[in-house]
Amino acid sequence: MLIPERFNGPPGTGNGGWCAGVFAVAAGARAGGPPYQVTLRTPPPLETALELRDGSVLAGDTLVAEVGEATGAGAGAGVPSVSYETAVEASRSYPGFTTHPFPTCFVCGPERPGKDGLGIFPGVLPDGGTAAPWTVPDEVSVPSMWAALDCPGGWAAIAAGQAYVLGRITASVGALPAPGTDCVVTGAAVEIAGRKAIVESTVYGPGGDRLATARATWIAVIK
């Protein structure tokens, strides 16, 4: 495996959701299959040969992640949908447009050139959750669905001036949407305690059908 430079999160490292999806697929995850869990042990390196060995993703001797089928709560209960129009309206007030810890993030970075990123900009809803419209790219895949689930959950926890990074994500992808489809992605914080935030997120198709859902742990970055 290798994470191309395009799929960055924080500068110089991979986007957590995309990388976790790549690792999960390597371990057997697929659309319509069981949920998988990925725990990131170090920021995923870009343009670096990675090997999956006995449930561990390794860069040489460095443990990057652990991956396997999920147990327990799995990918969570999911976050309720909102209308596409509500998601569009919420996205106009995306906090990342003014203050973003990683503005070139592949998923939610407002400084991605052209259509190089996923362009998911989750705005905050009145109940504290998030919602964003998402136009599905031509190269839609299981990793891109994991990526789409990543940041909308995280932005439900991010406070002004406090950056978080993905620590663990459990995701289930029921089906892939067609390229060009207009989807809605929702997120919500389940619990925030100390440096940890437990969040959930869900991708809905244009007919309101649930396509994918995730439960994740984000870790606050110490400045």
C-alpha cells in the first residue's frame, strides 16, 4: 500500500478517514460487508510503502495502524439525515472557511485547488450537529466513503482554536453512490471528555437512503 500525497490531512500526513479506508479494504472491508475498525497509532505517512501484516499496518518497523472487523457497538447508530437544502444552507457557515487547523485537508480543506479534494464543508446545525452536501466524485470507492464520514463527525467536536485528529474509526459502507450523485453527510458529537471526542457520522443518498455510517474517536492536539 501507498498513500499518495494528494490524500493528505494535516500537512505531510495522510487524511485519517481516507487512510483508514485504504487499510480496511486491504484487510477485507467492502461495500455491503461487515463494519471494520481502524486505530491509528501514528500519523499515516505519505508516499511511503506500507505493509499489512497480521492486522497491523507497518511502515518498515513503525506501527502505523491496527485494523480488523469491528466488535461491540460497531459503526454506531448513525446520525439522522436532514434535507439537501438544509445541508447546503448549513455549509455556507462552515467554520473552516474562516478558521481551519488543516486548510489543505483532502476532505474538508477550503484551500484545495479546483476539484482536487472532496469539498465536504460541514456547517453546524441548531442542535450542534453538522451537515454538508457532497457531490460524489467519479472515482468513488470504499476509501472515499470512509473519508466522507471522517471530517463531518470531527467538526461536531472542534471548538474554536482547538484542533483534533482522528484516532480510531469504525465504519460500515452499505453501498456506493453513483458518481455525480448529490448526497448529504451528517455528524454529531456523542461525548467529549478531556482530550477525547466520540463522534458519529452518516452518508445519505439523494433518496434519503443510508449509504454508510461511522463512529470515531478524535484526539485533541496539544499545542
